[in-house]
Amino acid sequence: MTNFQINKGHGHGRTVTADHFETVGEFVDFFEGAEDGSAVILRVRASNVITIERID
């Protein structure tokens, strides 16, 4: 699992722990688990996402 910072430095940042993320239509989905059996743990409207930064 990796920590991702959404919109860091833009006043409404959020950190999510997920295995990976994908843009799906008008959303950015953050997933837990392998790609073949993963579950969405957070869905954010893509128009609300300015940046996504991986935090090590």
C-alpha cells in the first residue's frame, strides 16, 4: 500500500492509502488489492483533482 496526497498545497488536500489509482470516466478511483480482485476505497470526481503525489 502507498500513501497518495491529493491536491497537496491547494487548501483542501487529503491523504489516502491505496495500492493504485486509475482515472475511470469522470472519476479518479483509488483501489485496494491486486488489479484483478481490487476494491474501490475512494472515488473522487476528476474535476476536483488538481494533483496526486505519491508519498514515500
